[in-house]
Amino acid sequence: MDQTPPAAGSEPLAVLRQALDRHKAGALDEADRLYRAVLAAEPGQPDALRFLGFLEQERGRFPEARQLLSAALRTRPDDAPAWARLAAVLSGMGELPDALSSYERALALDSRTPDAWNGRGNALIRLGRLDEAVESYERALALDPAHVPALTNRGVALRDLGRPQDAIESYDRALEARPDHVFTHNNKGVALMDLGRPADALASFERALALKPDYPEAWSNRGRALAAGGDPLEGMGRAEEALASFERALSLNPGYAEALDNKGVLLIELGRTEEAVAAIERAIRLAPRSVRYYYHLTQARRLQPADPHLSAMQAIARDADRLAFQDRIDLDFALGQALDEAGDTVSAFRFLAEGNAMRRAQVGYDEPRVLGFLEAVRDAFTPELMQAKAGKGDPSSLPVFIVGMPRSGTTLIEQILASRPGVFAAGETAALPQAVAAQMVRGGRPLAFPEGMARLPGKGVREIGARYVARLRAAAPDAVRVVDKRPDNFRLVGLIRLALPNARIIVARRDPRDTCLSCFSKLFGPGAPYSFELGELGRYHRAYERLMDHWRSLLPEGAMLEVDYEALVADLEGQGRRILQFCGLDPGGGRIDIQRAQRRIRTASALQVRQPVYSGAAGRWRRYEPFLAPLLEALDEPTSGRRKGPRAARSRKPAGR
């Protein structure tokens, strides 16, 4: 307990002491009866109100706890622990501004309580005030450096700030103090997932489960780690085992909405759309204000204008200031997509603009560094370098690379190839960048890419190709072609030509305005940090086009096949045969059936690419032209790229909610 009552001098106080003893012993029902007996004898007795409020909070009965604690504080307004407990209750009810105010009232009365600083940090996290949350946890740790909740929660805030490595350091400090702190093992696993280390994350989740086998959150997260894998070629993507892990979480907690949602996301990727929708909609029924589930529902199916889920999202949006920061982002992107499909362009863009602005605040995008890297690639791959290192690569014809901007049709091209026997679709693998990093060494010292290319010996060029092909062979020993559709391999086209001269390179092209609008409409992870601000997005696309023009000038005619998205959706059969022939595959005489390629698709196109091909996405940008001035201006600088939009009139920023 936070405070002992006054010395007993009357019958109600003696009963109160007995109630406290039973409360401390965990006999909550008996303590409840005794507290209420005190209040029956002496209505408004502040200690009975206070401790009964504590008990109701511990039971999770927050409205009752709020009423009791508020009554106690009206009598004794200088009770710092009661203010802290009321704050915890309000936080549990989602009343975050009031919770924060109550924590600050508690700390104004007594600033020496680590638990109150920790609780204040928790409220600030949920309000999206992450830097302040970290400061609050550090105030708790200044008072108690081994305060495990503050260390763990500080890790959560750092992770939400996009600092997963710092988060892991905070979790490790907590585990030094409490090696058996099961929740910290689980949270550390989540941060490791952010770093793209699912094997390490899996170990953390399984450590949590070794300590607490009936921990449904760790079972669900274990499923995520199994589903994610480190790379499509590494064999970690054990989808069926992941589904079993989600089911285990649900067997422990049938009402565990997050496990249902995680299961639904994996089912979307597996093409089991009806099952996915059923799982996600069940999650929504269980937690109707959990915004992430609505976002995933919009990735699984279209919402019609009269859909009650769309109405529910709009109702939540009217009270968006009470949402946690990440929930607001998820809601904005979900409503942006749903309202776009419903034809409400103005409202859709308003939500997309707000969601992108908040997401941009989360990511650490260094535009000069990123664009400077693309310029450095152009400078490094000169005609002289290409000529000097020609003929040094691995001769394998196994790889097929699909490169381009995200949302330019790369997944559709991959699906066409995957529909043919003997073709293995590797997805967006990191195998090539990893092979480059492993071989960019001379004399035992690393060579920076791309500047070090001139110093890389011919043997190193060949080894890049050989190492990469070995990875493909290990993943698909019987394949005649392996498709690598990592779009940003466009940065490495010159190196692909040198290291794998017989590899096929397909360039996916799409109207830049549609490409960029489609990127702006998707909630990308850390791999596309340029996509959340229209001007940055346009400048990145322009830099991409300059680099592609450079490759066209360096590579011989026919070394790359360029496929226009608009032509592809207008003539799937003709363009599909062109793609297959370029890759040395028999196009056959039958219809190209992209639905035949039953495989897991782990991109934002997982739903669309399994639907009948339609051309409605072409020219979509025109509906949004009044809002796209920063993008159109960024795209409109003179380049030798093939298509540019007209300079749009600048429009006023849409009003916020």
C-alpha cells in the first residue's frame, strides 16, 4: 500500500486496518467487503475511499475506481499517491490528457516517486509525445537506476522514436536487473524485429515463453517473427508454423484481438483473403477502437461507402486527438485508402496528407545523403570502369532482376514470371546488397561503395556474382530462373551487368505522377523514407530517373527490358509474352494466368496482384492534381526522363480535421 491509515481509535478504523491486512494478503473480495463496511458506517471516510479505489483499479474496474479516488481526493487533495493512482485509472480508460494532468498533480506534490514518473511517461507515449516520455522515464531512473518498468518503457518510447538499437540497450539494462523479466524479453524481441533481425527476435520471444509458457503476447509475436523471416531466401519465413503460433496465442486467450489481426495479415500475404477478412473483422469486434485492425482490413478488401467499418473509422477520427500517435497514423492511411476507393478525393487526400506528415516526423530521412549516394553511383560507374571490368563476372543466367520505383508494377511482373514452371519468385531479397557488402574488400580492408568500385579487382566482381548465385541455388536448387524483385536494386544495375552479365534485368516503369501518388498513399516501413513528403518524393523520383538514364547510356541495347505499367495492364497477354521471351522462358500458347501462381506475396500489392488486372489506376493522379503542387514541381525540372506532368497551380493546404 502507498500509505497507512491513521491509528485506530474507533470501530470503523479498526475495520479499515483489517481490510488493509486482507488487501495486502490478496484476499480482494474480503477486503472489498470490509472497506464497504467502513463506508457504510462512516460515508466519505477518505482512507476507505482511497484504498477501495486502489482495489477496484487492481481488478480493472476503472469507472468504479475513478469515482472512489475522485471522492477521496475531494476530501484530501494533497494525497500524491491517490493522484498517481487516479492517473493510472484514467490512462487505463483512455482519458490520456486527464491522466497526464493527474500524474503532474501527483509529481507536484511529491517528485521523488519513480512509479509516478514512469506512469507519466506511459501517458506521454500514448499521446505521441515521445521525447517527453523518454525524459520522464529518465527522471524515474535518476531516482532508481534499476527501475525495471521505467527501463522497459523507455525502450518502448525509443523504439517508437525509430531508435530500436537504443531501445535494445534500455531493455538489456532492465534484464541485467531482472533476467527473468518476461515482458522485457518480449519487448526486446519486438525491437529486434524492427532491426530486421527476426532470428534474434525469435530467440527473445522463446526466452519469454520459457519463463512464461502461457504468455499469449509472446506466442503471437513469435508468429510474427516466424512469418517475417530475415530474407525470403533464408528459410525463416515459416508461414504454417507462424499460423500455429497465432493459434496457440488464441487458445490461451480466445479474445486476443492482436493475434487475430497478426493471423489475418499473414493470410492476406498467403492469398487466403476470405479467412484473412474473417480474422481481422473478428479482431475489430473484440477491440472496435484498435485502429491498426481497420488499417489491415483496408489492405484485405475494399470498403463500400455504406460499410459500417468505414463509419466506425470516421467516428474514431472525430475524436482523433485522444488516439496514440501511431494509431492516428494508421487511421489516416486507412481512411485515405477507403475514401479514395469510395471516390471522396478531397477527404482522402486530407487524411493521407496528415498521416504522411506524422509518419515523416517519425523517420530519419537525410535527403542530401540519399540523393548524394545516387549521384555518387552515377559518378563511379563510368564507361571506362564498365569497359575495364567487363568479362569478369559469373556467367550464370539464373537471376532475373526486376527494378524500379515502388508501386510501379514490379509485383505484377513477378507474378507473370512466377506463373511459369521452373521459376522461383524470391520476392524482395537483400541477397545482392549483402553479396556486394561481403566482397567490397581489398587487402583485408573494406572498400566504400560505390567509390571503391574502381579498386575492386576482377576476382572480386566475379565473386559478387558467384556468391549471389549460390544463395539463389541454395533456396531454389531446381529452378531455371530465380526472380529478385527488390525495386531499389536499380542502384546496382551497372554492378549487375558486370558481376552477372547474363542476368536478365527488367525495368518497371509507370507514369511518375501515378507512381508517386501511389507511394504517398501507402504506409511504407523504413525502406522508403522519402515517400512521406511530396517534394521529397518527387526529388527522389527525379534522381531515380537520372540514374536510370545513366544506365541506359552505359549498357548495350537490349541489356534491359523496359515494361510500362500502363501497357502491361492494357495488354497483359502481349506484354506478358514479351517478358517471358526476354527471360528465355516459353510463353506457351495458352492464356497467361497470374492467378495460377499460388505463393506468398509480402508487399503492399499482395491484394491487388491477385485480382483481375484492370487499368483504372492509370491516370489516378489527375483526381488529386489540385493537391500535388509540391510533387509536380519537383518532378518538372528538366530531365531526359520519358514522362513528366504539367506544372500544377499551387493550391491551399486542405483544412485539418
